[in-house]
Amino acid sequence: MTRYHNHIFMTVAVLMIFALSCSEVLEPVYSTQVKIAQIGGCVSAANTRNSSMGDSSFFYEFKDMLKVEFWLSGNCCPDSDRFASDYRISNDTIFVTMADTAANLCRCICNYNIVAEFSNLAFDRYLFQVRREDWISRYIFYSEYVFRK
């Protein structure tokens, strides 16, 4: 009988250890709100921003909300609403994918200012990557760390 009780005790102990080790850790759920838009018109020297990061074509401000501004080149007509955008947030990386929707309308190229805003982000640091998927194929334009201040 004692052998039978020892066997039951060991089985119950193993099941309890297994049940405790499988307890689910609940992390807070963040509903990130995202807005990505192109500012109409070509970027000129008059509307450039002096960035402390040394690259005047990438600027960010990260307090309650992450606001990122960057340039993308594209055909100069039409000069507004020419980029399709998509995004994905995976752990501490934000992937933004941009595509030029009107690549071959005119024989001119200019830079466009893109503004992306992210609210309710969980972390204080992200790797922010901008990918281009269109006539340029798949190319990473920016890969910058952004930090909450």
C-alpha cells in the first residue's frame, strides 16, 4: 500500500509542478494607433528640418507619441497621394513599407516628406525601418533607433 501511495504522491507532485510552470503571464495589451501620410509637394531647401542626428532626411520626436518624418524619392507627378503605405510592429521593431503608386508618369524625380505617427507604443526604444517595395524592388531606406524622451 505504501508503494501505491508514493506513486500517487509523486504523480500529483509532478502534475502540480507542471501546472505551476505553465501559468500564463499576462502582459498589458496596447492598441497602437498609426497614421502615415505624404506631405504634398516636393521637399525644397526651404522646408528641410535641421536634425540633430546628422541626416536631414530623417527626424523623429518620441514623447507620448512617436512622430517620424523622412524623405522618399519619387516621380514628380502627381505630387500628392502617390505612396501606398503599410506597417507592422514586431516586439521592439517598427516596419514601415512604402510603395510608389505612380512611378513613371513624368520625366522628373523629387523628394517627398512622409510623416508617420504612432500612439500607445509599449516600449521606450524601437528600431524603425522604412522599406521600399515598388519599382526599386525591396530596399531598406532607413534603419534608425528611436528613443522616448
